[in-house]
Amino acid sequence: MPPDPRPPERPAPDPLHAVPLHTVPLAPSHVPPADQVAALVRLTGVEQEIWDRALPYLDVRDNDAHTLYAHGLAAALLNAVPRARAEIVLPAILLHDTGWKSVDPARILPAIAPGTRDPEIVRRHETEGAVIAARILGDIGYPPEDTARIVAIVDGHDTRPHALNADDAVVKDADKLWRLTPHGLRTIGSWFCLDAEQTLRLALAHTYDRLLTETARAIGRALAAIAGLDHSPQRPALSGRGPTGERWT
């Protein structure tokens, strides 16, 4: 039989394995300086001093990283809640969880876990945190009236269902929104031995309906949408991966 003169058919391109793009190295001059970029958050001045003094109290329950991310969320919320004041909100968020240092580490996760929640332990971390916050702010000479407002926020940021004012609402919302961030979801999943999709459902169930400001709810919806799409049937297929159900470590 004579050979077929037609060229062999090329296989159809696999959409899951697209041809990679060539990289284009940029010169550093094309990247704007930090002070020319909107929305970046930095700790400076008195906030840095408060952070340095709070840090020794934040080395339990991932409170150090949690506090740093919550501070960033609070700074973002301040731009959309005009009545909230940075001089109250930002120190309060940096100090709000210092009281966990006073709780036996073995009792912390059972105190906040669904099914074993211990309101007395949760309340204790608020009252102890208020004492620590008052001491730190007094040591740096923070204005007494502002200190009193900050201490009142810390003393009730978890157990008080309503907000005292706009400052308190922003602190409460920033604290809770952290749960829906990538760091928050990884941390909560590791606490309770849940896979990523279970963690997202748990975090949403205990977060979204408790947010107090419309801006926080919008941010919460955005974070939840992104995290949820990671577990959709469509997203893993884009890189040829199937759902793994892996546990956070």
C-alpha cells in the first residue's frame, strides 16, 4: 500500500496544559515606591510602639499574626466608616487579644471551639486584655480619654454582641474578618483538624451574619467568594488537579 501523502493530524491542544508564557523581567525602576502606592498598610510611630509592647502577650494561638492581619483590615475599614477614629481603632485592634496570654494554653482552643465553648474563659481574656491595654497605653503616655475608650472596646470585643460606637464596630469587624483571610482559614483549619472546605463553611457560619458594617460584609463576601471558588469543580480543573480535601498543616 502506498504511503498516505497527507500530513499526520496534530492532536487537539489540551486546554489544561497551555503553553507557558515567557517571563519578562522588569527593571526596579518600573516598580513604584511604597509611598506612591495607595492602600498599603504599615506600622509606624505610636502604632509601632504599641505593637512592640503588645508582642510579648501575643505569642499564643497565632495571635501575633492574627493581630497584624486584623490591623490591616481595620485600617482598610477606617476609610469607609467616617465616624471611626484611627487613634482609637488601631491601638484597640493591636491590643485586643493580649489577654489570651493569661489563659492556660491547654484551655484556649476548647474555650472557643463549637461544642465545647467556655464563655468564662473567653470573658477572662477580655478582662485581662483590658488591664494589659491600660498598662501599655499608660506607659507610653497615651491620652487618658482615648485610653479609656480603647480599654472599653478591648473589654468586650468578643462577648458583647452590640457595638459601643463606630470605633468598636470596626474593631469587632476587623477581628472577625480575619477568619475569612487565607491565614485565618489555614489557622482555624489547623486548630480543629478540618479540611479547607469544611473550614470555610465553619468560618462563614460564625462570621458573616455577625459583621456590623456594610463595608465589612462586602469584604467578607469577596473573601468568601475567592475561597469558595478554590473548592469549586471548575478551579482545580484549570491546573489539571482534582479536589484533594487535604487537611491544613
